[in-house]
Amino acid sequence: MKENNKKEKIDYAESDKKALFKTIDAVFVRFASALRTAQIFKINNITYIKQVHLLFALIKNILRDENEAMFEFRESSLFFNTIRVKFDFLSYNYFKLLSNKFREKEIGTVGFDRRLEQEELAQFVYYFANVKVKEKNPFDDFEAKIKKKGIKHIYLEKIHPYDLAALKGEGEAKKSAKKVFFKSITHLKEAFEREKKEKRFRLKTTRRLVQSIVDHISQDESFMIGLTSIKNYDEYTLNHSTNVCILAICFGKRLGLEKEELLELGVSAFFHDIGKLEIPKKILDKKGKLSKKEREIMEKHTYKGVERLICLKELSFLPVRTLYVTLEHHLWANLSGYPRYWKKDHIDLYSKIVKMCDFFDSVTTKRPYRKNVFLNDEALNLMLEKSGTEFDPSLLKVFANMIGVYPIGTLVVFNTRELGIITESKSEVAFLLRPKVKLVTDRMGNKIDGKIVDLTEMDPETMEYKRTIVKSLDPRQYNIQISDYFLAQAQ
Ligand SMILES: [Fe+2]
Ligand SMILES: [Fe+2]
């Protein structure tokens, strides 16, 4: 089989690559959509049958030209006919869905042969999505189950132990993400102190850390966003700057920025409030409203920041756009806001990105001067009210989509009376109200270390959703510390 694969790879390279990648994209999305639909509907439901029909037609089409059609999991990636499936942020949930299904059954390869029939494909996808397998030898158990169903033209291969270990390595990735998060805060502290004394900081280390944040976001965006529920660890500005850096990179990814651009954006977000080093603490932490004079001093942190940055010995290694972001991150989309002393007609894209992430993190953080700390979904609503004035409307749409109707880290109550915390939102419109959640109390209100459930799960008896969100809640009223739940995942 390996010989064949090699030959096919050469043929692919000679054919129209664009068309090939399109087909691979399509078959990946069709397979994942059929799986998702199978999780929601019964096997004879018309929506499910339609999804299977589309997948079947596509596979048959591929098999007309190719010897085989097979999905394969190796090196932590999904391949279709030996070509790596590329996924973007919108299809990332599909990738996770597939990788979970492969992992729990310890499957390395799913292949379809030319005699494949639609009925057996429907059976297979339904079982692949829903059947519970034994913990011991899940592969053998699953293979036996589908054989019993008379599925003959779909073959399976067991995953290589090395690839299984990589798939199971998510816990390690979370640990490492947590490490990078706290390391960033410490690094920023050191950088600020060094800058004060020596007018320099270790920019290479900053870049390495930000690169690491970019990499962790590629692996598990939801978890990284979850970490931004950590607030006021050490000094406010340090924790806040790290959170803004994470949110800005996630945002930049959604806008399709390149790797190098994400790094520049991250570094810029990291240092956006460096000018606050010059603002007296009694103004920064003042409980009451700032006087006109104090407000003027506070607003100076934007150009004080630029002043500090241009005096740096490593200035030539600092992205130029960091200066824009530092200066412009309090400017509104309608060009009001501050600083107000010079005529401006354009705001840099990075400044607009950082402005949104800055606002979101600020209003959701407890500060001495802030009477109302907004919940994540309230903060998003507040931002939507400011669309077109404070925030750029088209960028805000992307931001809202990233944060989700129920943002990651929101505490919610279900119709079952259980409480849960949103751990992963979904980008498909049909599932916006059905994210993944961690259960934190039972129906009686007792705190539990519950499992993570998918709100698309249905009760097979009644064919109704098992849980539906009723509303979001204030975690303080229930004595729940949201960040604890994310940190616990990285133990
Ligand atoms: Fe600021
Ligand atoms: Fe800020």
C-alpha cells in the first residue's frame, strides 16, 4: 500500500493542485458535518441522510479517479490519501471532532473501497459518531461492532502507538500553555524593570515567548482564551497585557494574518501599556473618579509609552507597528478618543485589534475604580452597542464571532438546573448556542468536578437536547472562580 501512496503523491503534484486541495477540503468538511449531524439526529432522519448522501457522492467521485479514499491520523495531523488536510480556525472544531473520534477508538486509518454503498456509509458514520467502545482494546471492539452491522467496504487500521501518544498528548500541551502564560507575566515584569533601569529589555526572549503563545493558540485556541479568565495575577498591567496579547493573536488569526504578522501583533499587544510605568500608582489605582488633571496624566500613557520605546537600545528590532499600537490603542473608530492633540485620519489595523481586546479584558477585570465588572457576554453586548463609534463595525463582527454568543469562561445555567462553564465555542451558526461546557454543579446545586459535555448531545429516547442554556450567571454570586477550572485542566 505504501508503494501506491508514493505513486499517488507524484501524480497529485503533476495535476492541478488547487482542485485537489479543494476536494480534500470538501471531503474533510463533509465527513465532519456528517459526523456532527449523526450526533444530533437519528439514523433515518432526512437531514442526516442528506449529509451522508453528499459525503457518499464525493467519495464515489474521488474513487473514480483514485485507487483509494482514506483518512489517516499520523504525526498529530489528519491526512486524506497521503495529503495533509489543512484546516483554518473555522474548521478547527471539525478537526478536533475527528481527532477525538479517532483517538477514543484508537483508529489510525479509515478507508473506503470502490464497492462502497450509501447504506453502509450511513451505518458506519452513525456508529463512528455515537457508539460507545470498551476502554480495553477499543479498536478491536469497534471493528467487531461494525463487522456485525455488515459493513464490508470500509476498512480500518489501528493507530500507531506513537501517533496515539501524540493524540493523547493534549494534557501536556495544556500544561505547557499554562507555563507560557505565567512565564509571559514574569517576563513582562522583568522587561519593564530592566527597561526602567537600563533602557533595554530582552526583545529576543519576548519574541520567543510571543511565538510560543502563537503556537499554543494554533493547537488549542479555546484553552488559551480560557486562560485569559485569570485576572489580576501579580500586577494588573502585567496580567492584562498578557491577556490582550493572547486575544489579539487569536483575533489576528481569524483575520488571516501571516505568522510573522501575528508575532508583530503579539509583541505590540504585549507592550501597548508600557507607558503606564510612568503613571503614578495612586492615579492608576484610584478608587473614585479621576479629576480632569488626573485624567490628562492617565491619558499620557499612550505617548509616554512611545517615548520609552523609541529610547530603547533595541529599537531597530522592535516592530514599527508597536509604536502605532502604543500610541493609538485608545483611539475610537470614529477618530475620537485619545490622544487628541494631533490630526489623524487613519488608525492602524493592529491598533484597532488591540483596542478591542484591551477593552474586553479591561471591563471584565475587577479594578479599584470599576464598580461594575462585566461578565464576558455583557462585555460583548456593551461593545456591540459601541459599534461604529468606538469600534470598527466589520472588525467587531469578527471579534464577536471569536468570543461567541456565550464566550469561553462564561458561567451558565441549564434547563436541567445544573451549572456549567463554557470551555469551547463553535463557529458554525447552527451551533452558536450549543458550545461545549464543563459541568460544575449538579441539579441540586452541589459543586462537582463534572465532565465536559457537548450541548449538541441529544437524549436518544426523547430526541431532545439533553441540556439547553437558560442564561449566563455571575460566578461571584455562586462563589465560583472561573480561572480555577481552566488551570485544573493543566494539572
Ligand atoms: Fe492603555
Ligand atoms: Fe490596556
